[in-house]
Amino acid sequence: MKAMFLRFSREALWHLVRLAHRADFAWFLPFIARLPLPLAYALAGLRGRFNAATGRDWRSLALGSRHIQRQSLAGYALLPGSASAEERVQWCKRRFETEARDELEARLVAAKRLNELSCEFVPAGVEKLCASRPRGLVLLTPHFDSFYLGIAFLAQATGTRVNSMSSAVTQDPRVDRMVSQHFDRKYRGLEQYLNGGQVLDIEVGLRPFYRMLEDHETLVVLGDAPVLPNGASMTVDFLGTQRVMAGGALRMAQRTNSDLGGYVCRYLGPGRYALEMCPIGPANDPETVARIYRFFSDRILAQPGLWWAADLLPNLPPATTAPGHAAPTSGSV
């Protein structure tokens, strides 16, 4: 009888948690995105701190486990250095706050409020290097700080067609439908600022992405992802060691004779951002790839809590190849 009561209590509690999760994405997040910016960012910060305290992430709710919190702590423990357990906990808390701000930023874009935000480019004028190019451009960026807004800022500043790669994982039937709708609005909202560019799921096939680069457009791809099943891989020096990572973006850039670059977009305060670019270079030059991942590593290690994909690090295994190897090594991409 006691076991039955406990099971019923857990099921009832879980049902309430899922209802609150749905209400958050269906009502609260859109509501705060309509408020004056200082208040909206303040409430997003409170929402992030609540998520950190409860280990709440849309992927964790989909699977019924606080695995993102656990895996993030495990990922931070793999970073070079001698951070204490307490420091890693603080990084993890900030990771949830950063993700919550990204979710607000997505809603601001969907609500057509990009014109209320400002972005400075570092170094000054670097955005001009992304405009009117004689070949395609692949820009890598990690799940770091406000990378999503950086896509819109780049398109706005250059006036050129900018595209981005997404994933259909957000439409998994285990994901709450209001979360799936949030991501759909996030991507469709972004497209209105991309000068005709698109945000397409990788699952649609690679031909559209090759066509973008062949037409000398810009394609933004997340550069801190593990290798997909049967996907191309590459070995790069990332976060203190040689790691095997997804190499599909590099392979596409090489096959289309495109250039390769990287950026991070930083949050400075309510409505204010800075986008820092890594020098662009030929995709076939190993130094181009090495430079980009040194750039990413330096920014992440300076502020680990802003890297909200630390949960992926345990899935980026150390490599046994010689340092400097950056060519795709396997897969069909």
C-alpha cells in the first residue's frame, strides 16, 4: 500500500512538473518577451536560476531525468585546470542562466524586436569581410553565450543571405509540443532577418547546404557537436586536448571551395551585444581550423559558465592522431 501511494505521488508530481513546463513555454516565456527589455532580461535571469536549482532543461523533461545537469558537471570536470567542485557547480548554474537568456532572445527575435537590440563587431568593421564574397563561407560557432542572435546580427550588418543548420530533434514526440513550437517560432522568426536565407534541419539532406555554398552564401553551423552516426569526423585541438568532433561542416566547405571562419556573440547588458570574429581563411588550410578552435577554447575557458553545451564534452573523445590533423576522416557528408 505504501509503495503504491509513493508511486502515485511521484506520478502526480511528475504530471504537475510537466504542466508547469508547458505553461512556461506556452505563456511565461512569450509574456516576458513583450516586456521592456530591462525587465524582460531580469525575469529571464530569475527563470534561469530556477532552472539551475531544479535541473530543468527541455531535454531533461523529455526524458524524465536531470541528465543535462549531471552531464554538464561531468563536462566541466574535463576542462583543463584545477577548478574546485564548488566552481564547477557555479559554472553549471550560470550555464542554465545562459540557456534561459537564449530562450528569451529567441522570443525577442520572433516578436520582431531585433531593431531594439544593438551589436558591436570586434574588431571594428570585420563584418565587411562577410559581405559580397567571391566564394561561399562557413561560419562555425559554439553553444556559447548568445550565438543565436549573432546569426541575425551578421545578416543585418552584411545585407547578404545568411543560412543556418538546425536539427529535427526538437520535434521528437517525447518533447513537449509547446517546446517544439518554441523552436519552430525561433527558427522561422530568425529567417525574417536573414535576407532570404533559411534555417534548415540537417535531416532534410545535405544538398540544400551545398547549394547555398555553391551560390556564395554564408552558412552558420554549430562547431562543438559530437560526430553523427555515419557522419564525417575531424580531429582538432579543443579545450586542452586533441578531440574527435563532427567534421561535416568542414567537409562541405572544402568540397565547395568555400572559406571558413568562426565567431562568438557576447551579451553585454540588456539589449547590448558584441560579436567577435575569428580571422577567415581557406577551408583547406589546416591552420584555419586550428585557429578557429583555439579561438573557441580561449573564450570558453575564460568563462566556462557561458558554454551551455558542456554536457556534450564527455561525448567528444580524446583522439590518438597527431596534433594539427583537421581533415575529415570518415563519414558520408
